[in-house]
Amino acid sequence: MLVDEDVFTTLEISKTATKPIAVPSVEAMIALTLHAAKQSTRTEREKDWSDIIALFKAHQLRLEEVTIHAMVLRHGGADAINRIQASLAGGN
């Protein structure tokens, strides 16, 4: 999958007993999944959307946060904003 280089600059470094490993932030995971869900050849879009909503809920993210809203708009478009708002408002 091809994504913008700046998505990868958000990677965080976590240390293990042997060496550091790159771990994407929750925002980066959502951005990557939004990008994947937009692909016309993607066969698991509903799984992608389930994952996106689960990440929003698990991390108590809100679209009212400017950085979150901008990230979703950039990687998923206005349709993604609407879908996330509807899912969070409806409890789905």
C-alpha cells in the first residue's frame, strides 16, 4: 500500500529488551486504514470501518479535536467524517 510519507513520520519508537521497534500511533493506524478503505480494489472495507470505529471508541477520540478531524478529512474525505459521526452518535 502506498501512503504519504508524512504518515510514517508519526511513528513512535517503543523500546523492547533487545532493540527499539517502530509502532504507529493510533492516529497513524486510523489514517492507514482510511487510506486502505478508499481503495477501489479493497475487499474488506467493512472490516476496515469496524476497525476505525473500534479505534475511535477504544482511544476515546473525538472528531471535534482539530487534529483528528483534519487527519480523517485528509485520508478519508468528507464521507469518512460523516460515517464516523453517524457511528459514534448511534453507538455502532
